[in-house]
Amino acid sequence: MEIRLEPLAAASVLPRCTGAADRLPAMADSSFDIVSKVDHQEAENALNQARKEIEQRYDFKGTGASVEWSGESVLIKASTEERAKAVLDVFQSKLIKRGISLKSLDSGEPFASGKEYRIVSTIKDGISSENAKKISKIIRDEGPKGVKSQIQGDELRVQSKSRDDLQEVQRLLKASDLDVDLQFVNYR
């Protein structure tokens, strides 16, 4: 008993396109989020390094210089205004070494408190609504057409059909002089 198979015509094997049902779905918008976050563990490490350096440096001996957390802010103390500014400078250098931008640090002016001078500094986390509106206006005015931005609490979501437009927005914001440290996350 011998079985013979005959070749089938190619047209009968291939499925036929029926139109709109077989098309690929429309591409979704690409997006990314603009945030301003500080790694609090890195800030803690920078503060500890600054405190160790201040304790060991000869020019800070006997000046009562210190740097410490005071709730959510950093309290810098010293016997003179110049020493307080020097402690702030040490703390800022440690923040930079730990990868935290100085735009995230909001330092006040030295003020007298009894026999010592103090500086209160806060670490900014999140984008304020005022800065979010500025960023949104920059994107709307100077960014590519078809790019949409919306404010979501302390971050911004930027959407566009073109990934190239999103990268152009990132370049635009990096080049603009804003007083907030920006990170771009959730790039989809």
C-alpha cells in the first residue's frame, strides 16, 4: 500500500487578509515622568561624613562646629558666621560626592542664636506646583509639537507619539536653568 501526497497550491494554505481586523493595533503614546527625588540614605551618609570630617579637622577644633538632623532639616552650628559657612561648605561637598545635586539643598543665611551662629538647610523632595507649571510652560512653548505634559502631584508626566520628541524634551529641560534637580523615570 503506497500513499501519495500531492502538493497543495500555495494560495489555499496562506490565510487571507480580511482588512481592518488583521491590522496591527495603533501604537500607544510613549511617555516618561519628570520627578525630583533625593535618596535620603545618601543624604544621611553625606551628613555623617561631614560630621566626621568636622570633628577631625584642625581648623574646626574649639569652634563648637557641628552638623546634625533637626527633624526634616539639617542644623549647622558654629561659634562664628565664617565657621558656620565653612561647615555648610563641607556638607555641600559631601552631598556632591554622594551624587546629590545642590539644587536639592535649600540653605538659609547664618543667624545668631545666643553665642553661636546657625544655618538651617532643608532638602527639597518633589517638584513644587510653581516649578511644575514652569516646566509645563517650557515644554508647551519651546518643545516639539504634539508633546503633552500633565501635572500629577509632585511629578509631571510627558507624553508623545514620537520617542524622538520625548528625547528632545529631555534635552530642552536639561539645558534650561531651573532651580530644581530633575530626574527622568518610567520611560516607556
